[in-house]
Amino acid sequence: MLRALLLTLSVVAIAHAELCKPDAQNAFKVRISIKTALGDNAYAWDANEEYLFKAMVAFAMRRYSSKRTTQISNVLLCNVTDRVSFWFVVTDSSKNVTTVPGNEVEAAIRMNRNRINNAFLLSDKTLQFLKITSTLSPPVEPSTPVWLIVFGVVLCLIVAGIVFLIVSGIQKHKKKNKDSTERENLEEKVEVTLENGIPCEALDLKPGHINGVFAADDERFTSL
Amino acid sequence: LSAAPEMPTEDGRPKWDNKFQYILSCIGFAVGLGNVWRFPYLCQIHGGGAFLIPYFIALLFEGIPLLHLELALGQYLRKGSIGAWNTISPYLGGVGVGSWMVSILVSLYYNTVLTWVMWYFINSFQEPLPWSVCPLNENRTGFNEECYESTAVNYFWYRKTLNITPDIAESGKLQWWLILCLAACWLIVYLCTIRGIETTGKAIYVTAIFPYLVLTIFLIQGLTLPGATEGLIYLFTPNLNTLKNPRVWLDAATQIFFSLSLAFGGLIAFASYNPTKNDCEKDAVTVAIVNSMTSLYASIPVFSVLGFKATTAYWDCLDRNIINIINEFDLPEESIMRQNYTSWISFLNSSYPEKIAGLKLKSCDLQEFLDQSVSGTGLAFIVFTQAIILMPGSQAWAILFFIMLFSLGLSSMFGNIEGVFTPLLELQIIPKSAPKELISGIICLISFLIALSFTLGSGSYWIDIFDRYAGSVPLLVIAFFEVIGVVYIYKIKRFSKDVEWMTGRKLNLYWQITWKFISPLLLLIVFMAFVTLQMQKTPSYTAWNPKYEGFPMKEEKVYPPWVQAVCVLLAALPCVCVPLVALFHLVKRKRRSKDPSFVPPEVFSCQGANS
């Protein structure tokens, strides 16, 4: 009896060892970086965490294909290193000593990646399933690009400034015209305006005469 | 006979509200983008602190004398560049026309650089910053390929901003977002220059002072960043051996010359609005020294940030290697830290050399990261934006940085536009009754329409061409003729008397010597060396080509012949104005002297009552 039990156990153990080893068929390597993700709040990777991992994988397999009844004992872990990294396979209890095909496992993990990550407080980068690519989330794009809004604001300010300056320029010009016509009317009536002590009428305000003394106009130009 | 001309006090010419506005405008014109993104780069590649020696020698013998000459000229003759040179001698009118043309060409492309700054500014309000993440590809399995192979920052600059074509011959399409920003920029320029110095004088208070505030903020923040001290030590450690290379002296001379914005005609225009009895000598020395001090002051935060970026890149390199090793050997996390990395590497290399070799680890060298020197748009839009992502509160830093760049560029634009505007007002092409607002509006509109060509896919290649050919050689030629014209044609004795009349004291011997001999000689040498260096290799450019084998390295290409012709045209056109106008006047005089019924024209035109 005992011998039979030992025999079955050893067969199972050998079978498991055959199924789960590095680079085995349908086996996946997992790499976990707890310290990078959590820093001081890092937990230690022990047998309990391994149990949780097996549970999550079983959960993922169950959710993926409803006809499967994957148990925690179907998930085999091996070659756990200090890194922390290990290999795992999912065995099929209905068929003896075989593993679930890799693409099914991959699809199951992909579908439930978020739940698995959150169970361990990790992310896609710190809980890596080598060979299983993750779908990247697109960056959030608002309906109107932000830069267009800022540009609109800047443009409104500039146009407002230009309109203000042009309008004030026109107003100043009108006021200057009005003032000068008023001044002209005033001058005619009231007083004789003086320029340097000489009444304006006496001055000849035409633009310039040629002074005969300065006949040598060559001196105006520098000699070459 | 050189009597002081009767200068009427009220000649209707606009004037500065106060002296401070004038000084600030000159400083704003001189202090531009080059102080931030060219001077630190030159310091870095030419032996750090040692570069300051040729720089200050060039400032003393080339920068300050030429600056004083221009300011004194404008102030005395009270005319823009074309009018001033016509007054000195009609044969030298070409110098003014050349300045005017260079101002036009530079205004066109300079505002497009400001367009890029504005585009980055309005994109800085997003969270996360758009140049920090790569967009996804079509089936969302990974990142966009072009972005993934280079970096997110490069992708945003070359693809999302410029949408650059792989070759200058391919023009691509007009980029509508750049057109919007270009329109906004020209509207801002119009707003500030709408009534000439009346409006720029008010705007300059903000645009000239604000960059100093931001530089101080960046200085304080930059010094607190990790790795800042490495950057600063690297920058300022003098390496006196570099002074043996004549290239260093040439770069110092050209940097001083272009940094002070000489020969554009803008400084002459600014000074022409001054009262004549103004101490232009003190002004010139002030402006030149403030400009150089600003360059030095700006290089401190720039290098703190570059040191921070290099240190972060070095740490990233180390971390990547560490992760690779840990994953390969399944070692526990945090067993290898940055500090004991080298000891671990040597241990593992001795025990498992094949495994280590198989990992293909990159060698991480901090010096190598510090050596990556960039200048110009690469510094602002690629290197600095990458550093800003790494800082906490990146939106605020990005916004501050781009507003600072925009103010720096805008105050230089004022000088350029003034160099175009003032001579136009004096040329008597435009009727006096036309309001200033209309003239400045037309100038801005025409410039906007021409500058639309820079918003094409190949636009940035063309801007490089304009920068290299229109904004370099012609200026040297014009400055040379400026000095020769004043010293030998107007005669230095006469000019000294004029300056004496303005400043109220005798001209120092230093000015006489530099104006007569040193500055023209220096300019000639610099011009020859510059042209020789340009001619030594066929003009080429680096293109961003995603299909290139060496991508993300840029592809080195040669300009096609028609582009080379345009380059020569850009460089030659302003220079050729000088002899052309002289020739024109010579022919006119010869024809007049042959005509016996020639009556000398009215040379004296009084502007008002002569007291």
C-alpha cells in the first residue's frame, strides 16, 4: 500500500518535473520586480504569494473558457529564483499528463492581465510574462487639442490689442485735426503768434533759398 | 569747413520717451537667441573658460568700436541706414541699401524661428507634455516606428512640428499649424511695431527685462538639479591648449560680431531717434558689456541643465545595463547598484565572459554624455525639452522657457523691423500722409506672405541656408565698408569733432586707433578666414530621413546646384549693392558733368525758420 502510494507520488512528481521546466512546451517565464514597484512597501515573495499566483492563473483560465475546471493544483511552478523569476505551466486534468496549449494560456492571461496585476499591486512592467505582449493603452486625447484652445486665447488677446491701438490712433489723429483747425480759427481772431520773437507773418516760411555766398556747393559733399 | 549744422529741436522726428527705453531697446536687439544657444555651445567646444580670452579680446577690438561707430553715426545724422549713408557720401549709399536688404532677409526667417517657439509654447499646456511620449502605431501593439527608433523629443520636433521632408528638393506641403502660429507671430510683431518706436518703446520694457527674470529662475532651479555641478565644472574648466587653434579666435570674433547685431541698420535707426547731445560713447560700452555679461549669465543655467541631462542619461544607461545583468543571471533586485556596478561587472566578466558578451552592454561614460554638444534649434527644441521632461513640474518650466525664448527673439525682431521701417519712411517712396499703422501693417503682411514658404516641409532646411548665407557674410562686408566709409571717406577728424560735439569731451585715443586700423584689419581677416572656411568643402546639410540606414543619425547630403546658386545669391546680393550704387552715382555724375546746361540742384533745404 505504502509502496504503491510512493510509486504514484514519484510518478506524479517526475511527470510534473517533465511538464514544468525552463523552455518546456507551453511553459511561460514570469519575472517579478517587487522592490522596483513598491520600494519600501515591498513584500517578500514566499510560498503564500506563489499560492496566490497559482490561484490567479487558475482564475484566469476559468474565466477564459467556461468549460474548463482548472484547479490550483493544475498550475505548476518551478525554478523559482531570487530575482524573482519562475516558470509555470497549466496542466489539463481531463487528459493525463498534458499541458494546456500555450496560446490558450496566453489568451487567458491577456484577458485578465489587469486583475492579475492588481492582485499583486504590480503593473505590466513589474509583473512580466515574457512572450506575452500586453496591449498598450492609447494616450488620452481630448476632443479639441489643448494647443488650439491656448492658441485661440493668445490670438484673441493680440487682435484685441491691435484693434485698440488702431482705434486710439484714429481718435488721436481726429483730435489733432480738430485741435489744429480750432487753433487756426483762434489765431485769426486773437493774437499774433510769435516764432522766436518775430511775428510769423514777417518770416518767410518758404523752404529755403540758395545763399550766393556759399556758391561752392562741392563742399557739401565729401571729397573723394 | 565742418561747422555743426543747425539742428532744429522740433523736427517732427519721433523720439524715445526716456534714455532708459533707448538703452533697453539696444540691449534687447543685441541680446537674442544666440546668447542662449550659441555662446554656451562655443564655450563648451572651445575649451571652456579659456574661450573667454579670445571673446573679450574680440569684444575690445571689434565689438565695442563698431558699436560706438554705428550709434554715433545714427545719433549725429538722425537718419536711418539708407539716409545716413547717403548723407556721408552718395557713393556709399549702397552700404545703407545693403543693410536694409539684410534686415529684410533676416526678419523673414527669424520670425519663423519664433513661430516654432510659439508652437512649443502653446503645446506646453498639455499634461503630459506631448514630446514626452511616443504615439502608438496603428494596431496599438507598440509605438510609432519613427518615434521608437529615435526619441519622442526628436519625433515631436521633426515630425509633429516641422513635418520635415527627407530632402531639400522635396518641398512637401504647407503645414497648417505652423501657418497659424506664423500669423500669430507676425500679428504680435505688428502689434508691437505698429507706430514705430512709440509702441516698441513700451513693449521693450517687458520683452527685454522678462528674459533676465526667467534666466534667474532657471539659474536657481538649475543649480539644485543633480548633476548640475558636473555640467558647470565641465563648462568652465579652462583648456588653454585650444587657444592654439585659429578656429577658436575666428569663432570668438564672429560670435561677438553677430551677437551685437551690427551692420543691420537697426542700431543706426534706434540711435537716430535720440537727442543729438547724448553720450553715445557710454551707451556703446554699456550695451556691449551688458550683452556679453548676459551671454555668460545665460550659460550658467544652460550648463546646469545640460549637466543634469547628461547625468540622468548616464544613470539611465547604467540602470539599463544593471537590469539586463540581473535578468540574465536571475540575481535578486537591488543587488547591483550604480555604486558597485563596476566591481560586479569585472567579477562577472571574469567568471562568465560569454554571457556578458552576449548581453551587448553599452559602455556608459559620463564624459561622453557631457561631450554631446548642441547649439541652435537642437539645443532648445531637443536637448532642453528632454531635460524639462525630467524636472518636476515640467509644464511650468516649459512654459517659462518658451516665453523667455520668445521675448528674446521678439526684442531682436524689433531691431530688425526698425532697420526696415525707418529707411522706408525716409526714402520718400511713401507719401507722408500715409499713417504709420498702415505702413507697418503692409510690411508685416508682405513678410508674412513670403515667410509662408518657410512653413513647407523643407522650410527648416531653407532657414538654415538663410541663417548661414544671408545673415553672415554680407554683414561682415557691410561692417567693413561702414568703418572704411566713416574713417577714410567722411574722414576721422571730422567724425571725431562730431562725436566730441555730441558727447562733450574729446575722443579717446583708443577709439581713434581701433577705428582707423584695428577694426578694419580684424574685419578683413575675419571675412577672409570665414569665406575660406566656407569654400573648403562643398556646402552640405544634414537631413532627417527615416528611411536612411543609419537612422536615427541624420543623413549628410550635398545641396543641389540650384540651391547652391540661391546660397550665393543670398550672400552676394546685399554685398553687391555697395559697388552697384557707387557705380550708379559715378555714371550719373559723369553724365551730368558732360551736360553743359547743368544747374546745380538746391542743396540747402531748410526745415524751418533759421534763427
